[in-house]
Amino acid sequence: MSLEQFKDRNVGTQNYITMDTGKTPEGSMCKFKQVVKRTFKGELFVGLWVTMKAMLKALFANDMHTVKYPFEKLPISPRYRAIHDMLRLLESGNYRCIGCGLCEKICISNCISMDTRYDEEQRKEVSEYTINFGRCIFCGYCAEVCPELAIVHGPRYENAAEQRAGFSLFEDMLTPIDKLNLQQEYDGFGAISPNADENIKKTPLAY
Amino acid sequence: MEATLVENLPQVTALGVIIKAVIILAVLSALAGFGTFIERKVLAFMQRRLGPMHVGPYGMLQIAADGIKLFTKEDIIPQNANKLIFMIAPIITAATAFIALSAVPVFPDFTVPEFIPLIGGTFVPSIAADINVGILFVLGMMAAGLYGPLLAGMSQANKWGIIGSARTAIQFLSYEVVTGLSILAPIMLVGSLSFVDFNDYQSDGIGSWLIWQQPVAFVLFLIAGFAETNRTPFDLLEHEAEVVSGYATEYSGMRWGMFFIGEYANMITVAIIASVVFLGGYDAEGVLGWLFIIFKIAFFFFLMLWVRASWPHIRPDQLMWFCWKVLMPIALLNILITAIVILV
């Protein structure tokens, strides 16, 4: 199944066919005619052909719908909101989070807790950052409010863990430094729209 | 052709018949088990699924897993059930299915090689019991097989079971007359009840198959055969969507398994009868003939699965209406016309 098909949630645009059931026969002659018509119309063979076609297509035209789940996965929407990811800057490899605290402030289930301090160069650094996933409702406000696109929702929806703290530490969510080249930009909530450049207008100087 | 062959054949001994019976039991039980795998696979493909995939290559060993499960499951007998009848009922289904197969030609004649101790040199016949009323015997045994579901449903102190057995009675009353009348016309043409005579009658190639002379009887027999084996358009006895599991509601483990071995053995029997009576049986001599009949049997088996994937099933009252008011008059007309043609 392609991503486009999967994302098509517009019920009604699919090709539904209304069945023409005809009129209910009145009188025994009409009933008899209907029985004869249905007997020799071969509708049963149409049904047989439908299943045979489905089987041939499934076997030889690669139209099998089964997804062997742990081995194969369906593509998920880029707007899917699973376990959070903390992204890094591509150039320097530093984490993008500037410790502004907006995500902690906006979180409606109060599950983000963070602490910051000044490092030796008097720059703000995140000393502690955890998300309590027992409370998180995956609303996406944190990703939407983040000015640096630092906290985003990732694609990891298989979030069973042996401990409560699984996935929830800053280091767990941060892109590993050796996998920086694999880091994906997030397209969902709070991301820059594709036509962001066109929407930028110069601030008028004269009034 | 067959007459000269029979003269040249060695004497059929009791030992040969016993060996044949063991072979039929072993191979047909295994085939019935494999039939469940084939059924699951074909139904899955027709619904664009993969079916069993994890036990062995392409799920081929699924029957082994199923067998282990069935054998090790607890054999539960409900508290208020009539215990004796509850225990006997599945045996009736399985036993009658295999007894019916004793009068049907399965696998070629062969002689056990001499080097095997004790049974070396024994001639093993193609038909375990070559009786001259073969067709009547087989149909009668398959009909007796329905006592299994009937008694099972009534003995288990379960209302779904009662409904299942009531439906068994309805089904039994409906199809039996059609089976008998539909196969009567070919019997009149051939003038014999023996499978060997049917086979010889159609031995002149495809043009001599009885299906061309008796297309109506073929269709009627096929419909009645579906009812006889409880296959989908008529699977009223244990339709899960309506009556939980019908007559098999309280059964578990190998007793439940025996019902299914019986059902699949019956499917194979109906496929064999349809192939021998209407589709020419063994057209060619030797190995090629056996390949032909195996192909025909496989086609009918596949047809049963195919129909199950395609068609909805009907209500019990519709089955009765259909069999008594539509199929029986057509069967009678068919017999009448056949008789007139034979006389004229």
C-alpha cells in the first residue's frame, strides 16, 4: 500500500457502487419469472469469478494485503504523534533545545519537567529534561510551540518498556551523535510549512 | 478391457484387504488434515491474506501443530450430557466416512514386494470391498454419517447443540432425496450400481463422459453433495455466526477433530463419486489414469473451497424449500426424460 492511499481518509471519494436490487415481484407469475431469471443469469458465477480474480491478483500480481507486522511495517503519516524526539543541529551536532521552557509551560498534562543552568561559557544548557509518558497525552503542543524545532514527535510507536522511565530521558530522546546524518526533519505539528519562504514579507519601514 | 484385467489379477486375500484398509485410514486421515491446511490457504488467498505462514515453510507444518494441539487438549465431557452418546457421536461421523471409502476405488492395485517379511507378495486391491452395489453403499454410509451431528447435538445438554441437531435433521430430510434421484438417471443409463461399470461406460475419451448426457443430474448431484458434506452454501449445522458452533459447541480436542476428519473424508468421497460417475473416472490406463482422477478429485475439492469463499449460505427453511420444491421436481423430470429417451 502506498503512502498516498494510506493517507486518503476522505470517505466518499472511493468508488462505492449502489446495488440495483430491482422491484419486489408481485404475484406468483412475477415471482416465478424472477426465479427463472436469477437461475439462468449466472450471477453465482460472477461471484465465483470475483474471488478467483482476487486470488490470482493476490498470488501473481502482488496484491496481498497481509502485513507481517513485526517484520514489515506500514508507513505512518508524517503528522503521526508518537514518542518524542529531541533533534540536534546538523552543523555543530549540539542539541537544538535552548532551554526556553515553553514546552514545559504549555504542556496541558504537566508531564514535561526540565531544569536549566548556565555553563562555564555563560550559555544556557539543559541540565535535566524528562517527559512522564504515563501522563503524556501526545497532544503535540510541545512540538508546535517549540521555536527551534528541537522537540518533535518521532515515528517510534512501539513504546513498551521495562521501566516507567523508558524512552523518557533527554538522552533517550536525543538523536545519537553517530546517527546525526540519519536525522529526519519533522513535517508535523509546528514544522515550517513547505511554502514558508513565499510567506515571508518584508517589514514595512515607513508608515 | 476391465474384464480381461480382472481375469489376470491375483486372488484378493483377507490380508490384502486389511493392508488396504490401513492404507486408506492412514492416507485419508493425513489428507483430511492436509485438507484443513489447503482450505485455510485457499480461503486466505481469495481474501488477499497469506494464511498460515509461521510453522514450517509456507506454514506447511501447520497440520502437525494442529494435531499436537488437538491431541493434547483436555477432553471435556459436560456435566449434564448423555455421556455414552456424547462420546460415541464423533466416532460415528469419522467411522462412516471411512467405511464409505471402503467401496470407492482409491489408489491403484499393487503387490507388496517379496522382500518385505510377513506381508511380502500380498496383492492389495484398488477397492477394499468391491461390492456390486457400490454407489448405494457409499451414499447410504455417508447418509448414516449424519447421525453423528444429530446425536452429538442432542446429547450435549446445550441449546446451541439442539439447534444444530435440529438443523441436521432438516438438512438430512432435504438433500437425501435429491442425491438419490439425481444419481438415478446415470444409473439407468449405465444399468449398474458398480463404480467399475461406470468407469468402463465412459472409457472412450472426453466425449463419452456422462456429464454431457446428464448435465442436469451432474449439477443436482453437486448441489446435493455440498449439502451432504455440510459445505458452505448449506453449512447450517455449525454455522459460527448463527449458532456458536452448532452440534460441535461442547466438543473439544480429538473428539472435535474426529468430526472434522469425517467431514473432510466425506468431501473427498463426494469428489471421487462425482469424478467417477460424471467425469469419466480413470480415462487412461496405469499411472496416467491415476493422475487424471487425482486431478479431477482435486478440482472438486478446490471447488468446495472456492464456493465457500464466494457464496453466502442460505437459511434452513430456504434449503428445504430449495430441495423439495425446486431440485426434486427437476430431478424427477430428468429421470422421466432419460427414461423416455432410453425407451425410444
